[in-house]
Amino acid sequence: MNFRSDNCYGVAPEIADAVWAANQGTDSSYGDDRITARLKARFSEIFDHEVYVYPVISGTAANALALATLVPPHGAILCHAGSHIAVDECGAVELFTHGAKLVGLEGANGKLAPAIVETALARFEKGSVHHPQPSAISIIQATEVGSIYHRGEIAALSGVARANGMKLHMDGARFANALATLGCAPAEITWRAGVDVLSFGATKNGAMGAEAVVFFAKGDVRDFDYRRKKSGHLMSKMRFVSAQLEAYLDDGLWLKLASRANAIAAQLAEGLAGVDGANLAHPVEANEVLVHLPDETAARLRKAGAVFYDWEPPRAGRTLIRLVTSFATPAQDVANFIRIAKG
Amino acid sequence: MNFRSDNCYGVAPEIADAVWAANQGTDSSYGDDRITARLKARFSEIFDHEVYVYPVISGTAANALALATLVPPHGAILCHAGSHIAVDECGAVELFTHGAKLVGLEGANGKLAPAIVETALARFEKGSVHHPQPSAISIIQATEVGSIYHRGEIAALSGVARANGMKLHMDGARFANALATLGCAPAEITWRAGVDVLSFGATKNGAMGAEAVVFFAKGDVRDFDYRRKKSGHLMSKMRFVSAQLEAYLDDGLWLKLASRANAIAAQLAEGLAGVDGANLAHPVEANEVLVHLPDETAARLRKAGAVFYDWEPPRAGRTLIRLVTSFATPAQDVANFIRIAKG
Amino acid sequence: MNFRSDNCYGVAPEIADAVWAANQGTDSSYGDDRITARLKARFSEIFDHEVYVYPVISGTAANALALATLVPPHGAILCHAGSHIAVDECGAVELFTHGAKLVGLEGANGKLAPAIVETALARFEKGSVHHPQPSAISIIQATEVGSIYHRGEIAALSGVARANGMKLHMDGARFANALATLGCAPAEITWRAGVDVLSFGATKNGAMGAEAVVFFAKGDVRDFDYRRKKSGHLMSKMRFVSAQLEAYLDDGLWLKLASRANAIAAQLAEGLAGVDGANLAHPVEANEVLVHLPDETAARLRKAGAVFYDWEPPRAGRTLIRLVTSFATPAQDVANFIRIAKG
Amino acid sequence: MNFRSDNCYGVAPEIADAVWAANQGTDSSYGDDRITARLKARFSEIFDHEVYVYPVISGTAANALALATLVPPHGAILCHAGSHIAVDECGAVELFTHGAKLVGLEGANGKLAPAIVETALARFEKGSVHHPQPSAISIIQATEVGSIYHRGEIAALSGVARANGMKLHMDGARFANALATLGCAPAEITWRAGVDVLSFGATKNGAMGAEAVVFFAKGDVRDFDYRRKKSGHLMSKMRFVSAQLEAYLDDGLWLKLASRANAIAAQLAEGLAGVDGANLAHPVEANEVLVHLPDETAARLRKAGAVFYDWEPPRAGRTLIRLVTSFATPAQDVANFIRIAKG
């Protein structure tokens, strides 16, 4: 009963096969290979737009490199105070941007909204050298608490970004999970809604270690290539990363995997509705369930072998825990979890 | 009627004289001179404690170098969201710490309090490589809005810092103004209250360009010397900076200057009480007055030659403005300002 | 006939099998898995010493993180002017060390020697804040030009390092190739010869993307863990990297692969002895052959499908080219290459 | 007999007077004052070209900020291996450029020449992400060893810079000394010879603490303003720095001061010609004399109160020492020094 992270699960068989198929003969290194060359067309097709795609091996690298490319050292990035870049990446963005400022904002269900951003902007005078200059908004899709941004919400934030000369970045570590729920075209919640750069995640959803930074305009790419190399993120045998991404997109695999993870999460949420003292903290819209449980229930589950994170310290006999599902989470694990939770 | 900043005023005559007295013969450069050598003893006497003193020429340098010395790149610094290091130094701390995270927190009257800090700490798990590690609390004395921290408030924050393995930094750009109001010994609101390092300001209060980083324990100094040099802040003719600091402390000059600035601010606050529609936004405890004024009153004052900053954008016919007084602000300016404000 | 780089070849079957074997069930993420846990013991056995092992996915990351851990921002690193960290990593070390200085020195056959280092040290006064402080020597084994350091040479450099308070780093991107030639125990050319930290390469020699930073003393590890995370180099599904390293070391695979690559290079060197106008530029001691060829010979080879790098711009009708062999280079390619070179 | 550094001397009276004259009334802070506003026109007149002038308080700041503005993090800067930015600024350029690479080159009399630069360029392939990209040449005028670049030498280096897409930076900490010797217009050895940015020094030549970064094209200024602030180098009471620069340029003061320092150095060199065992190491073209002295002569001088630096460690009974003269060095000191040296 592993609900700790989607990262605890392995590699989808289709992706594994593609990696192995790539292990033939020789090819150029450092991304000049034939598989990487095909990615641009593949992603452009998926996003119905000419895109610029750069594989890396971690979400932290994708986020930090994408933002460093768009934000100057004297810039500021507005994000949710609980977002991954703010609290879970050890300050990678501050390092890679050479000291740009992350402004952490509070917002319901792990999300930003235009009014929240506008209030924060009042503290930073445009063009004044004293103030870090707001240069980007960064949102996360799906959020850290399992909610998702709808198209209109993204477009509204993009409107604030554009009106203030900022770029919009989307941390899509669980992009497929959000998309599977929304059921729309990838373009609808990215460039058509004003997203400038996307950290496109695959690792959590069945890849071995493969993410892609996707720019939607050539002018935004700037010196990304140098930044990736200078930070040690240009893989010499890149083809094995690119092969993962290619297989991930092939024949809708990424959405099948995400849909399965989402469905398991929905079952978990449904089951928890019948558990005494269990209260969902946020809407369950992707593959994460944040739920308040009585401490004794949580203890009983752990004793029975369930693994999961406490999301907040215990308070008044209850703890907010996080349950994450994956493409490979056994359905039986959900049934067992709920049975034990019911005591 | 210049109330824009204490930085708009010049150099106190006693300090000017000392700089000129230093212009005799030769001396060693880069801080190895005789005047700089005397500072340690002088500051140690003032603080009733052996201290380690490093002159620099700007408050931004003092804050960023002090914090970079105490906080690792993977660290986090908790401060008020409106503090000078957070919004007025263009991200200098993020640069000098090589990407440590500033966590901006809200708090009444520009101040932090233990509960605010403790809530924020919950987001950063100690010892987890994923989370920036809270390494320092930074407070500002007097605050950006003219309030001051009392000894007990500082000690309480220091308690939280120590309980969590963090250091306590005080941005004392207006330290003399706070001290003049409190009327206590410098030690009482610094090391005796748990402050580890102080950015000791003199520029705003009558120096030409002189601040000092004051460490209260030798072990905290670490590689400060290299950091100051590497950032271009080791003055070759340091003696002229040190001479300012020496004169500033001599015969209580610093407190006389600050007391005068504070008295002018108090007169301003008192006068504003009689102005229609004027409402003080914060207690006036040092040399800054933040007051909501009707927009027509503000416009009338500006037309008559008064200069001051809008602190927030206008809203509903009123604007929050900031008035700063200095050791050299003419008393007549206050009288004129109030007279014009009354219309 | 691909002699461009060992990176152009794929993954050794034994390593591929190990990765797939790791794709079972769930395990903890971010290096807390069972395979990664076994690496410490395995490497300690190989090196006959308790070591501290940190997998990463690129040699650039290994070098930059290792050096940043041992060298302060105000430090200097002495290395060969043509070394990988100096010219082939886009300044990653300068970035990760937050601005430490690389001092590039010339030396025969791509190697440093004590006298070269000592001459350079004279420019940097110990303890003076003006001078970057020499903090590490970095050598590369095998070198960029295919030569290797013998045990005595390493020990001599280590002696200079220790006498001057510096650490000794070894970039072992082709460590196995050097070791295969030397035929000694890994300990002999690392910690017993005074090496403090080793970038242990596997990617070029048959892994998919797996390197390890190996510290030989616990005290040197310092904040490495945070640095790896902050730079985006902590893989979430680390077990798939660790599995590569484990298989690489198993049953002497690493040395078998390296020996084969070295043997191919030796055949190439031997064949070139019979080619008109061909002159080896350096001793061929590992899997690289640097040879001056008449431009017409090089052109004929390229026309016939051989791929390789020009190492220097053409001069006087001849060009210095680099030929790299791998564990998987077909013997037939060597025969063909020599045949065509002979014209 | 202080020949240790021109920094050991104080402030020229004309400059002191100007600082004091600036201490009247109020003015805007952070460089928005009236004196700073006049600098642009003044410098443009001096350089016979529209220039963009930014005062700072140290040469290290001027150099590091100028280069960081023109060189990206993935860039490389070619300079003499013994230049101030390479060995005397604790790696400030590496910090401020966020990890650009300094490539230190050897050259006679502390100078670079086109062939030296071109040889170095061969190691860095243009447009390859693996190689730091050569982005600037930095020369120093006068050099660290007291020689100067003539117009043609500068133009030749500028030619190499332009042909390779690089900028040319001049560290003019002792620019006035070089100019006084050359007797040409400032334009001749700066923009007319292809210099893009000049660190214009005044501190060593009679100011208290005042340097200026001078750009010769608006497009090169880029984000300099933010970089100066973010590094703590934007003085709040800037007018007192600008007043120094204004007085320095007024009525040819800068050249008078430099000429006097140069003349003293020439007397020193002349006198040393008559000292047994004294050999000048470099031509004396500005205000520095590097001379090999027998160790017993150096000891005798020190015993008699002379202060100066050893430039290299003693070897074979002799030491290379550096003697620096200033606008205020008493002529009598030279006579005494030579008398004692003669024994």
C-alpha cells in the first residue's frame, strides 16, 4: 500500500521497451541524436503549435532552467507559497536565476488567482532598481494538493502576466493528470491560455527519468542551451531520455497512464467518504488525495503497512496526510486501505 | 520640505570634521589603518561586549553580507514580507547567499512575532534536502513603517530562532532612532536579547556613507572578510569610512542626531492629528510617519513644494504616504507642512 | 566507423539487464531505495576503504558538485588549461562554486606536475583576502588526450596539495580505462595516493547515464546532499541510476569493458604507425588516440564514413584529430580505418 | 617612505573641498541628485563622445559590474594571468558574472597581444554549448607592473575582439597615469581604439573612494543599473561620490596629480640605475617601479622605514619588489630611498 509518491513506482512497460529499442548501434551524443531530433515534431503535433523541446532528467531542473531563462537575476517570480518551486526544490530557482526573488503567495486549494497576484505586485514598483522586478508568474498543474487549474483560470492569470510584462510558467510535473481530468486538448491549457513555458513531466507518470522544457515561442528560448549544459543537465547519451518521452506520447500512453492514476485517486476519495473522521482538505481532481484523518486511524493504517506522508504536523488528534496514486497502484491497495481505515 | 528620505540630507558637521582630520599623511589601505583598528574597541565599549566590526558603505551590502555569512545557499531566511531586504534591495540577499530563500511573512506594524514565524516553519522540514533549511530570522529596527521592536519582542523571536537552530539578524539601518526612543543600552536590544549580527547604520543618520556589520560572536564571522572583498565592498581608503563611524559614536553624537530626527517626527504626527482626514497607519516610534491623507491634501502639499513618497497606490480618494525626518530637517518645515495640510 | 566519442555507443547488455531487473514493485524515491543503499558497501569494497557515494547523471554534475563541496566561493582550483572542467563544461564549476576561480595551467600530455602547480601558487598569497585562495587541485584520469597519471605522479601532486592546505580532486570520467592500463587496485591511484574525491564515471564506458561522486572521508561530504538537490541532480527514481552502477562494478564488468576499449585504441595506434604522415601527439595509454594526419588523409576517411573530431584547427596541411574507442567499437572498424588511411 | 600603494595616500585638497561644498541642503538620493546628473555631460566632454557614467566606490566593483553587464554566465573573459581581476579581486568577476570563466594568459610586461589571444581562442569553439563562449577581452591601463598600452596595441586587441564577437574592457584603475604619459586625448586610447567599457579610476589618484564605469555605447549599458543595486553598490548619498569625480576632472586636476606621481616614479627609476644589483623588471611608464633588489638592500631599506611589497618570493638572494608612487609622495622620500639603497 504505497501512497507516498508516484515516484515510488517504476517504469511503464511501453517506455521500457522504447529505451531498449534505442540501444542499437551508434548515434551522436549530447542531444544531436535521431530520437531527440524527432521530439520537436512530435511535441509540436501534440500541442498543435510549433514548440521548442529540451529534455532534462528532473522536474527541479526543468523548473529552474525554464525560469532562469525567462527571468533576470533582478527579477521576481510570483508563485503559491506552498508550490514545489517554493518549498520542495531546496531553492533551485534562486540558484539558477542567480538570485531572483520568489514571492510566495497564499491562495485557496494551492492555486493563485488574479487578485492575489495584483495585491502582491503593489509592493514592487516597475522600473525602480530598488525593487526586484516581477518577471514571471509560476503555477503548477496539477497543484501540490491535487487540485487543477481550469482553462479560464489560467487565461486570467496570463492576462495579469501580460498586462505587467511578465511571463507565465507552468510546472507540469503532473500535467498529464490534469489534462486527463480536463479532457481538453493540450493547447487549451497551455499556449492558447497564455502559458509561455511548460515543465512537461513524465517521470511521475511512468517514465524512468524524463522531463521536457517546452517553449511556445522561439524568442523565449534565448540561452537555454547554455544554461542546461552549464548546470550539468545536458545528458551525453540523451537518446535514452528522448526515447522515454517519445514512447510516453505514443498512442496516447501518457493519458492512459494518468487516467488510471486519477481513477485510483477517485476511488480512494470515494472510499474515504465512508471513513469516520476523514475529511478531504481539497477537491480531488488529479492523482492526489489530501485528507484529515484521526491520528489513530493513520496509525492503524501505517501499522498495516500503508505508507504515506504527513502533510502537516498533527493537531488536535488529527493529521492532514497526502495519498498519491500512480499508473501502477494496484486497485486492491485502495480496497485494503479503506477497509483498514474503517477499522 | 523634504520628507522623502533621511538619505536626502547631508553629513553632520562633527562627522565631516572627522573625515577631514583623517586626511593626514599615509596609512595602510584596505582596512589595515589605525582608525579602523580602533573601531573594534570603540564598538565593544558601546555594546558592552567584545564585538567584531566590519565597515561597509551601504545598508544593502551590510545586510546581504551579514546574512550570506550566516546562511548557506540551501538555507532560508524568514523576514517580514515588506522588509527592506525583501522588497527594497533588488534581491541582494538572494545573490550574496548564492540562492538562499527569503520567506516573506505578514505581520502587524511591519513586525514579526513568534507565532508568525512558527507557522511558516511548518513548511520546511528540518534535515530534508528538499526543503530550504530555515537558517535565520531577519528583523528590522526601526521597521520600514516607523515602529520599533521592544526588548521582549526581540528576545521572543530569538527564542524561536535558537529553538530551531537559526540565527537572528537585525537590520539596523535606523538602529539609532530605535535606541533613542527606547532609551536603553545598545546591549539590551542586541546580544542580550539574542541578536547574532547587526547591520549598524550610520548613513541615514548623518554619515556620508558608512555602515558596519557587527558580529557578537567570533565564530559567526567565518569567511566574512573574503565575502566583503569578493563583492567589491572592501574600500581601499577605508580609513575615511571608519572615521565617520568613530565620530558618529563619539560623545553620543549618534543618539543626539537620532533624537532630533525622532522629535521632528513626533511633532509631525502631533500636527497631523489636527488635519482633516489624516490617519496614522502605524505608531510613530522613530523618524517615520506613515499617514493616510486625502488625495487633495497630498496634492496641495506637493504643489507647495513638499516632497514625500506614496507608500501605496491611491485608493478611494486617499493615499498612504510616508514622511521621513532627519537630524537636519528644519523645524520650520514641519510647521509649514501642517499649516498647508490644514488647507 | 564512429570514433567521435565513447558517448556515441550505447549500453552494455549486463547494465541494461540490471536496470530492467530494478523495475519491480515500489521503492522509496530520491535515493532512499534499496539499490542505492547497497552502493556504499559495494564501492567501499572496491576501494578497500569506507567511502561515501552519491550517484548523479553526468560527469559535469559530478565534477562541479564535488568541487563546490570542497572549495569555497573565494577559493581557487588549479587544473590543466585543457582539462574538461576548464574548457568542456561551459563553466559549470564556476557556477556551482558560486564564483571560485579556475586557474588553467599548461603541462605536457594534458597533465599537471608539482613544479607547475607550485609556480602558479606564487601568485596567490595565503590568507590574503585579495587573492582567491587555492583550495583544490583537479586532475583528470585518463586525461583528455589519452594519457594517464601513474601512482607516483598522483602522490606527488597530493603532496603539494596537502602542503598548501588544498584538496585533490580526480575527474575519473574514464577512470576504468586508466585503471585497466595500470592494472593496480583502485585504492592505489585514489585515496592511497592522496585523492580526496573522485568523479567516478560509468556513462562513457557502457552505462546509460550514471556517474558517482566518491568521497574518501566523511568530513569532506559536508553539504553535498543539499547541493545535489538544489542543482536538480537528485533523481526521483534514483534506483535506476544506482542499478547501472551496481551492474557496472559486478564481476569486474567495468574493467572488462574498459580493457576492450583500450585494446581497440592500441590497435588503432599500432595501425597508424604504418600510415604516411601520421604522428601520434601523445602516448596512447587509454582509449583515446590523438594523431596528426595530413588533411587529405582525414578528408578521405571522412568521405568513407569515418566520424571523429578535429582537436585543433588545421595548420600547414595537417590536422590534429581525436579518435575515441569504446567497449563496443567493432574491431572491423579499426581495420577499415587503417586501410582507408593508407590510401 | 611609503611606496606600498597609491592607496596609502589621502585625498587631494581640491577633491576634499568639492565634497564639502556638496554638503549643503537636501538632494535626491541613490544617484538622482544634481551633481550626479552633471557627470554625464562632463565625462562626455572629456571623452569627446556621448558616454554613460555610473559611479561606484571600488575598482573591484567597477570591473566586476562592467564585465558582468557585457558577459553572460556562459561566457569567457580573456585577460592577463597576472591582471588585477585575475589575482587581486578574490574572484569578484566570477561572482558577479554568475560563473563566467576567466582565462588567464601570459604576456610580456603584463600585457596581452593579439597572437596570445588568438591562440587561446582556439580552445573555445564558437556556438558550442560545451565551451565557455569568449565574450570579452579585459586589459589594464596602466598594467599591474607599470607598463602601458599604446594606442596601436589597444586597437589591435580590439580588432581581435570584434572579429570574434567579443567586447573590450579596460581596467583603468590607473588610467590617468597612463594618459599622462601618453599625452593624448582620452578618446584616443578608449573608444577610438575600440574600448567598449572603461573602469575609470580616481581613488588611487587622489579621490577618497570614487570610480566610474564608463560605457561608450548606450546598448552596452543593458541592466547595469539593476546589477549595481543588487550588489549593494548604489550609494544612497551618491552626491558625495559624484562630487569627487567632478572635482577630479575639473581643470585637468586628474592629469596634474597623475603627472606628479609619474614624475616621482621616473626619479625613483633613475636613482635605482645607480644602485648596485638593482635591475628594473619592466619599463617604468606610469607610477609603478618593479625592481629586483639584493635581499640585503631591501632589508636595509625596510629597516630605515621604507614600506613596499615583495612582488615575488625571494630567489637566489634577490627579490622583485614593487614601488608605487602617488600624487602626494614627498620628493624627499625618493632621495632618501635611493641614498639608503646605495648603502
